[in-house]
Amino acid sequence: MCFKKDVLIFFVVVMSCIIQTSRCTSAGQNFGNVIFSFRRNIPYYERNATLYSASSTSVIASYGRCAAKCIEDLSCHAIELCDVNDGTECRATNGLVMTPTSTNQQGVCKQYFMDYSCGDEAFLDRRRGLCVFSFCSECDCVRKYNSISGGYGLNIDGSAVFVLCQFDTNHTWTVIQNRYNGSVDFDREWTEYTYGFGSVDTEYWIGTENIHRLTKAGLSTVRIELEDFDDYHRFAEYSVFSVANGTDYYRLNISGYSGDAGDSMSEAVGDGKADGEVFSTPDMGAHVGGRNCAQQARSGWWYWTGTACSKSSLNGEYATNRRDKGINWDTFRDYSLKSSVIKLRRP
């Protein structure tokens, strides 16, 4: 058995997984060759999201079981080979670094990634085919490595969150909502709106928890781009935008309007404003005069808790003739819109 520096090739067969660096044969059915390439050394306590771990006094046994588990699980993109007090440990992980936690173990882990096609600072998500940047929590960071607009995976507090990144000449935008054809149902409950749904390939909502974390990290300018069914385009930009945490029901703070779509969200709107309102969903709605506005609109939004629901509602039902259920922006059109994009950037 030989080892090549910085590269481990795991050859999977029915009953075992053998580390190798050259072509070889083994008894049993061949499941194919998978390359794990060395990325970096990390302290033991910097645990990634561990999907499986195996400890053994035998290096080969520990690594083999771990590699086989990683190959089987499409959520797994990396393995960490660690020297621990009582032998060796191999951890199959999703490849994302989480906040360090304390441990009584000492030592260093060697981190190996399954795929290198996305470059040194990213890995290829096996389900979506998109590059995930291990140390990037926003699109500004992605731009350091790739300046082509498109779908990418971000590491937001240890979870892979997939978004569209738009790289303009002067700004970098992280898209938090995208709607244009009604292919994704936005009539969702609180939990789905919290963590997000849809796909960057079609339509999506990134999740109120992720919006909170992005605005907390400094993405405090929002731009809303709208289109009606006559192909007229308008935009509204706000220089102040933040979303509170879940304890405060993701309450919205928005002001500093500019643009040509009109202001349908800030305090200046008065009745029907979104500023200062908590987020509502059909199963957890803000009640106005006995009505649940989110349930009525079949969507989640920052609905006004006054005598009317809202002058904006961009997650409403697609292509409806019912104004109270559609994708609405009152100061642009008094009927449901064709498309909307909500995106964030740093000031």
C-alpha cells in the first residue's frame, strides 16, 4: 500500500474501501474511484457539520469506513482525518466550517475534499451542481474568486445557502427573493419561510432567518426590481434595511427610499406600511380587524397591523386577478405583477 502526498484516492468495493494512489484490483464489485484531495490542516476543535465519524487504532479501517460513508451520502463533500488521544478518527462532513467549539481533544485534522473543480476555496455541491464557498457568507466574498453572475452556495453559520449573486460594475448583490414565472408555490408556512424554499434555477425565497443574518452582517441596502405584464420595469431602493431575529418575529426596519417604483414599504407610506411590522405567514399571521392578511394573500410578508393589510406584498399568489392575493406594489401598479427581485448589498 502506498500513499501519495496530499492526495488520497479511495477505491470503493462491496466490503471495503482501500486508500490507493495507483490503479489496482480488488475482490468484489467495483463501485468506482473517488478522489479526495488535501485542502488544509485544521485544529480538531474546528468541527464541521459531522455526518459520520469512525475511530480506530487502525488508520486504514477508520479512513475506509469514513470514506465509504461520505461517498454514499450526497450531503458529504469532505473528510477530516484526525489524530486523537486514543488513535485516529475520521469525520465525514458537509465541508462547511462551523463556529469552533471546545473539546478535550488535542491535535490537528487533515481536511480532504471530494472535488476540486470549483477551485481551492470552494467545492461542488453533489445535489445541485453549484460551487459552495466554504468561507463566504455573502456574494462580496464570492466575487474575490469568481466574478461571473449566477448561482452559488454560501456558508451562513455552518449551513449551505444557495443564492443568485449579481456582479455589477459598481456593486455586488445577494438575491434574497426571485419570482418571474410562478413555478414555485409561495403559499408556505412559518418554518418554510424561516429557512427558505425554492431553487436558484427557478424561483426562491432565501429565508427570513438568513435575511436576518445577512443584514446583521452589514448588507443593509435593499433594491427591489419589479416588472408588470406589459414589460414595464421599475425599482425601489432603500438605504436602510434590516430584519430582527426570530424572537422578534423578524421585524422589519426599512427607510431611505429612492427609485421610480414609488415607496410602498417605509414609515412614510402611512397606512399599509411594512416598516416596523413583524413577518407573518398563513399559519402565523398578524390579524387585522379579524382577518389574517398572510392567509388572505396566501403568502408570507411584513403585513401592516393597522386597518388594512399592506401596500406591498411580493410573495403573493402568481398571475392572479385578485389584487389582495397577488404580487403587489401599490405605487407601481394596482394589479399583480409579472416579476420581482429583492437583493441586498453593502452600503
